[in-house]
Amino acid sequence: MIEDANFLTSIQKKFIDEVILSSSFPYYINNSAVKKDKNHFLTHGIIKRFENRKEGESIYNSAYFKEAIDILKTFVTKHNIDCKEILRCSINLTFKTNIDKCAVHRDHNFFHKQLLIYLNDCEDKDAKTVLMNESETSILKEIIPEKFKGVFFESCPHYFIYPKQDMRVVMVYTFR
């Protein structure tokens, strides 16, 4: 696992602040965070999920795919991480709901790498991402959301805690 709060360029930070976090950035309602849990959140899909792609169809779902790929490349280059194929990229905005946390899950049913980038300073520092051991019986790491921090891990069961106040905005990549 790698945590890095100092990898984005000033141009990338400006893009996050002035585009992604602007009031005109489009988010879309998603009815389930994990496995049809009916816990709503907002999302902006950038690269279509690997499992949902149709042959011959563009994998890009957003005009901001170039910026998103550039951000991923900045992180993996700095940390010498191999990235042959992006499986998914989205920006997820979560907020207080009637559920405390999402279910423990893996983003794909096969081995993959994952990068989370926290895009805002969530006032609720308890709105963590929690990494679990393989048997999902103990916590390996609790990650506090901090603006511009990237967190890399490999195919690890995890969950997140919904904020009790404010909102939590995270860019999610999966790749191999």
C-alpha cells in the first residue's frame, strides 16, 4: 500500500479545484454504492467499468478523460507502478445517508490495482476508507480523507464510511 499527499502537479490541483469541485461539474445519481445496497450517491463516470463495456464502444464516458489519465500516470510514474489497462475511473461524491458504511467489497472479481485520490477536505475525518485482510476479519489500515492524497492498494477488500457532515469526493481508478 502507498499513501502520497504530494504527487499532483499544480495544473492538476487547479483542474480539481476549478473544474471537478465547481458547482457546474456534472454528477449523476447512482442508486447503490455496493451490491444493490440502495445507498444513493453521486458519481461522474470517466472511464466505463470493464465489465460493462461493449465491443467497439468507446471506453470514455466523460470529456475529462485526458485529465484523469494524466493524474493516474503522474502517480504510477512517481511510484514505479505498472499500468497496462485502466479498468474503471469515476469520481464519487458521498454524503450523509441513513447507512453508516458501505459493505466490504472488492471493485472487481479478479485481481486488480486500485488508486483512490481524495479531492476535497472532508470535514468529517471519520469518513475513512478501511482496508481489510483477505479473510475480511481484521482491519489492515484506516485511511483518513485528506485533500489531494492518493492511496494505492492491490485487490484488497475494503469499505468506506459515509460522512456525517459535509461531503467526501474521491476519484477511483482500477487498473492492471
